[in-house]
Amino acid sequence: MKITTLDEALERIKELEKEVAELKAENETLRNRNFGGRKKHDEAWMAAYNDFMLKYESGMTLMEIVAEGDVSRRTAYRYLAYYKELQKIAGTSKSVQK
């Protein structure tokens, strides 16, 4: 785009200033994102939980699973609580189906 008049140049400057303002706002939004905290059931969480569940169902104790070093003690207790909640829900749905 070739600018030949002063009015075209001023109009282009306004467009560019608007674009810069939008990019700054987007940059600020991205900069303020919060990546901290416990992740909700994403793929990595599900993979770790499924690994825990297989070990727990195979007869390993909670402390044996923690000793392997894949999950912390607190995370193991969270997984166990989640596992028991799912078992409770599965148990109630089976009794309702009968």
C-alpha cells in the first residue's frame, strides 16, 4: 500500500495505533495468565491417576506407591479419595440399576 497524501498517512497512523493498542491489551492478558496451582483433570493428570489406580488395584499400598517416587504423598491421598468417590458412585449406580 503506497501512501501518497498526508490524509492517507494520518489514517494509516490511526490504524496502526489501534492495532498496537489491541496487541498491547492481548500481551497484557497473556502476561497475567495464571499457570500455578493444581491442574484439573487434564491428560497428564489422568495418565498419572490411571497409573496410580493400576498400582493400587494390583495390591500395592499407598506408601509403596509413594515410595516409588512418581507421586507425592498428598497427591496419592487425593488420587485415593477420587478413586473411592468413583467407586461409591459406581456402587450406587449399580444398586439403582437392579
